[in-house]
Amino acid sequence: MSGTSRLFALLLLPLLGFPLGTVQGQDKTGKKSEKPRLVLVSTKNLFLEAFLETDEAKGLVQVEDLLPQVVGKDAYRKAIRDAALVVFDRCRPEEEADLPKANCVFIDRPPPPWKRGAELKDFPLKSAAKEHPVLGAFKLDNASVAVGFRFDPKADLPDKLKGKRDVPTVTPVLTGPDDVPVVFTLKRGAYTDLVLTFPLVLESDKFNSNWPLQPSFPLFWRSVVTELSKPVKDKE
């Protein structure tokens, strides 16, 4: 974790009721954790890293870090084997064949084979009209995002696939302008993919949203980690 993210975790998350944890991957007796494995594929995400450092997160999952450069390679395939949840932060597999046999989170990328839709700029972030059936509802207070993208499961398929495959239902968690879903889930066979159509931080390390500074942000990630790390009964 970077010094900035450590400072964020130390100062803010405990105030929101999420105290920091101790040694990850071990219980109080020092034995190896039998918790579900969460693989985080990211270069640096201070907000997400900070949440995964909390007692709350460490009580739910065992976290393994992976760099985006190895996606699609043997090291990646080994790391995602038997993972319960894989989080792709500003990266993704380019081929569907490289998707994990697990639930996934995609930050600032649609899952393959979809491409980005039209750009969104400076938009408010709101709770969806209906409570999400798995993740629940979250109260936001003047949350906003600097840059993101629209997603349409029909229009944003590659041309060669349009009309040739079933289009999944978009189930919104949070919406942007004109109630466009910007945080939502898609079904992928037995698995669930959660998509955020905007980054939490930009490549320059600048904040892209004020949402991570609100109490609903760690509550959201607690729900994501709790619900999406559960065993999938019908693995394909």
C-alpha cells in the first residue's frame, strides 16, 4: 500500500467504523486463512487498498495482489484458479477465454467482449431507483464523478457479435446523468460481474470522484466482498 493510501486508511476508515487489521492471511492462532480468495489486479488504488486493509475486509477474504501486466499469462491463470472474486482495476482480460471462473468486478472497463460507450463527464452519482437484489441500496450525499463512460449491452458489442449472442440484463446499483447505470451487475452464466464505468483514481493519482470519502463507499465494498465472494453453486 502506498503512503497516501495508508494515511487515508488510518485517518478516515476508522472514523467510518472500519478499523484496520493486522496480518493478512492468518487467524489469531497464526494458521493459514481458509477464507475465500480475492484477487486484486491493479497497479495502485489507494481507496480500494485502504478498504482491504480493514478488519472488516480481512475477516471476509484473503487478498492476493496481481499486476495488470500478467493478465492472460500463466502467472495470471495460476493466481485466479479457485479464486472466489477477482477485481480488475483499470484493466481486464482482452479475451473472454481468459475470464476467471468466478465473480468479477471491473473498474473503468467493461468485461470482454464489450467496448466502452460514449464518454461521460462531471456527472452526479445517485442511488438506483430500485434496491439492488444482491448488493442492496446506498445513500450518497452530493457524490460526483469527473469522467466515466456509458454502457449499452447491445450497442457496445463488437460489430461481429451484434445480433449473434444473448444480451445480459443490466441491473443498476448507482446511476449517473439521465439515470444511466454507471455501477451495475451483469450475469455471465453462473457468475455475476459488477461494473463501475469510471475509475476511482486517475493514472495521475488524482481523485476521480468524491464518493470514496463518504460513509457509503466502504459499506458498498463490504457488500460487494461479502456477497460476491460467496461460493457459486453451478460452476461452468
